Amino acid sequence: MASVSFRDIQKQYGRVKVIHGIEFTISDGEFVVLVGPSGCGKSTLLRMLAGLEEITGGEILIDGKVVNDLESKDRDIAMVFQSYALYPHMTVRDNMGFSLRLRKADQKTTDERVANAARILNLDPLLDRFPRELSGGQRQRVAMGRAIVRDPKVFLFDEPLSNLDAKLRVAMRAEIKALHQRLKTTTVYVTHDQIEAMTMADRIVVMHDGIVEQIGTPLELFDRPGNLFVAQFIGSPSMNVFGGTLKNGSVEALGARWPVPPGVGRASEGQAVQYGIRPTDLAIADSGVPARVVVVEPTGAETELMVDVGGQQLTVVMHGRTIAQPDQTVYLGLDAAKAHVFDNGSGKRLA
């Protein structure tokens, strides 16, 4: 195992700069997820760590050692790709042991490590099959097994579940997390799916346009997003956000007054702000902000409502069922402590 450090990392393609001075450290044994929209630079950062992309500026350290000039094979990392990257003419056993044979490992060591990885991933019955005879989930487990047999200092995952169907993604998420808890190997995982990030990570690095917007535990980012981008990116359904004005200790917006968290009232009177409230923090109440029901979507344990307030549609997620019907007027209640207020110009959260 090893720590990983990024020091002022920059990446440029010709005149186009795609990574802008990223700097953070991943602790020994930590599971860190890089998350962000397509094109934010997360896969580029991972590929620089893997030695598959040149670094324009800054330093990457693995276990305290600068690896900028080291070949990928000398960095003691193992990478699992989105496409599985299995050799079609080799059996599962041969695919998993191939990297060890390249390193001239003896047959006994190779057999022991392959058997151990197969046992961990429940691949024993599949060792003599070829990739074409496997399902997508089985192929991904083989790719993970090939990484495990190398016993690397760092595991790298580049959107490994994006080719799987929704049910299988959920199952594989749990398998990868259980694998990390068993092996305790430092892991860097890239995804654009914030649900994957929330459920798997020890810490999440939220990226946008080649910079780091915020780093924290999943619940820190959910409860205390540092800016509007993080607030709307983390959480599903996404946070309701609308513009308003701070007046007399509340926000006037959409023809109603919205309570603000303690301390925010000290901000400038009349300041233009963005008000945010998560769908799960809104509730149907006997009194409060009037809203017209637009759509009712029961999902079983929860019911999702789309409501119209002052011409803007907001999402409400309720536990259980509701008797509310489209075009009916309801009242929204909320806890001021669960609300978020952001500066209209900078997008930063007002604390």
C-alpha cells in the first residue's frame, strides 16, 4: 500500500490547458473517487497517475517517490479499464496470470496468486473459459482479478461499471467496495456517476473544468457543499436552486419567504443570492409556501412530486405515499437548518 500525492499538476494539449494546478493527497489505504461531468479532466488525471499520459507541470508521488519520469510498468500500480481489456484468445486463468508471466514469476507463484484472486472474486468455476463465454459482470471481475494478482501499491479504476446494466452496476459497486475493505489497498476510482461516488468513497474529489471544486467525505459534500456546482452535482434528485434576495433574515423568492440557516442573516441586506433546498428536505405541510402539484411519481417506498412555485418547478421527495393529485394546491414546509444559501456572483456557499 502507498499514499498518492498530486502537487500542482497541470496538463496541456498544445495551447489548450485541461488540468489547472491540481493538488491533494490520498492517504495509505484510502478509497478516493474522482467525480465530475464528462470532460472535467478526471480520467486525464488518472491516466497521468498511471503513466499513460505525460505530465505538463507539477509532480506525482507514489509512496513519497516522484514518479513523473517512471514508466507505467515501474510504478507498481494496477489499472482496471471500462472496456475490460481482456485477451480474447486466452482463458480466464491465463488472462489473470499474464502480467506475472511477463515479470518472469515462477509457475507456483502465478498459480497461487491466480487461485487466491479467483477465490476472492468467485471466479473458480470460470478459470478455463474464454472472455467470449462470460457475461459483462464476469468479464469485469476477471479484469479486477488480473489487477489483484499483481499485488500493487495502488489500484486505479477508470469508469469500470459504465458498460453494465443498472442492476449489475449496483452489485458490482458492492463487490468493489468489499474488495477494498478486504485488501486495504489504496484505490483511485474515476466515475461520472455521483451515486457510485457517494456509495463507495472514503473521500470524493469533485472536479469541474480541470480544477478541484471540493474534497470531502460523501456526507460532508452532501450536507455542506462549498459552492453551487457541488450542491447541484452531488445528490439525486439534484438540489432545487432558485434566485432570490436576502431581506429581514430570510430569502424572498418565487413570491414567498424562505427561511435561511443560522448565521446567513448576517450577510448584506438586499444581497442577491441563490437559494438551495434538497428534494428530501421539503415536505408537504398544513401551512407554508403554496405550490401547485404538476406530476406525482410513486416509486414504492417513496413518492416524487414535481410542483410549481411562482413559475418554477421544484422536486419534492416524500417517504411513503401521498393523496396529492396533479393541479392540487399543497403547502411546502422545510427546516431552515437544511437550507443552503449561495452568493449569486461567486456561487460560494454563505455560512
